[in-house]
Amino acid sequence: MKIKSKWILIGISGVFLFFMLVLPLISVIINSLKEGIGFYFQSLASPTVKSAFGVTVLAAVIAVVVNTIFGIAAAWLITRFTFKGKHILSAVIDIPFSISPVIAGLAFLMTFGRMGWAGALIARLNEALGTNIQIVFAVPGVVLATVFVTFPFVSREIIPVLLSVGKEEEEAAALMGADGFTIFRKITFPHIRWALLYGVILCTARALGEFGAVHALSKTRGETFTLPLEIDALYLSNSSESITSAFAVSSILVLMAVAVLIIRNVAEHQAKKNEENH
């Protein structure tokens, strides 16, 4: 009975995953080649797609770097120190999980836009210095939105690991005279390296596919559009060729997602193997 139930569950899961995940992704690849391989590469070589790819990569790289630094610092602070407001900090980190990305984008728009308090300060700064600093409807706004939606991923992967290993080794090293950086480098980091890698991978995947928050802060196609926005613009053009181009650009995100998935699985396997060896 147990064996039969197991195979039924495996069958249901397999069918569900095939129709909900695998088949749509295969459909994207097939439709991207509908006009031929020449048209496929021509679509990817268009100026707007190249610009969108550059903005996407730039925003993703900055988001990963910022959130990695913050994630490590926040995780160490929350798990190794006691202070007032600790639970508030922990809750605030999870805000991007609980609100819509579109709301986040609108919040940045109302903060840094013409009607926002920060927007007014930036306008006065530009007037005083003769500069043209822009946040909303510019690349900095896209980067801010991407950083926001990927904010919790690194810290939320590291915190459970630091809680599970405890701080006895670090305290012993401190009593022996080791400084904070040495303790982190030789004791803390070896424990969190796989969790850190996993968090970075999740952060990257989320950054590459963000649409809602970026859409609220992006304006000009070919300048501030990311790949998801470019795909949307191509699809809404509603011509046969533009729709095929949308699928061609989508296939790039699919391939990037598959690459991220493979790296994530390798990291998980290596982490489990490392735990078994210890």
C-alpha cells in the first residue's frame, strides 16, 4: 500500500510539474525559433534588447553585492548580539516578502519623484551644483527597486546556519586574542559559505526576473528597460514578428534561470556532502 501510494504521489507530482513548469518553458523555446535561427539572433541583437540586457545585469550585480554585504552584517548582528530593537530589525528585513513589488516601486516613486521629499532635495542639489542626478525613471531607480525586492535572500539563508552552529567557537577564539575579522574569516565564514552561495544564487535569480517594482520606476525603452520590461513591450506590440522576438528574449531569461537552478542544485549537493563529512 505504501509503495502504491508513493508511485501515485510521484506520478501526480511529475504530471503537475510537466504541465505547469516544463511544458511552458519548452513552449517558450519553440516559439522563439518560430521565424528561424537567423531571426532569433537578429532579435537578440537589437539595440533595445542589448540595452535591456545591460541594465538587467547591472542591476542584478549591484543588488547581489549590496545585499551580500548587508546580509552578512545583518545575520551576524542578529545572531551574535543582543540589543533593543533586534526583533524589529528581523521583521523589517522580511518586508519585501510581505508587500507587492508594485507597491515598493510606487513607494520609491513617491519618495524620489517630483512630489517626494527626497525628490525635492535632489532637485535643489541639481540646481546648486549644475548636475542632473535622477533616481526615478532612470537606471538608479531600477537598481534601487532591484535591491529592495532581493533584500532578504542572503540574510535569511545565513541566519539559520549561524543560529545552529552557535557562537562557542567564536567566543573561544576571542578569549585567545583573535580580532573580529580573523574570527569571521577563519571560524564564521567556513560555516556559512554554502548558505551564502545559496542566498546569492536566489538573489541573482530574483533580480533577473523582477518586473513590478522596476516597471514603476522605469520609463524609457532602450535606456532604463530591463529584460522583463523589454519582453512585455515586444509582446504588447502585437505583431507576429515582435511576439516572436518577445519569445526569443524570454528564452534568454529561461536559459539564465536554468543555469542558476543548476548552480543552486550543485551548491545544495555540496553543502549536504560537507555536512555528512562533518
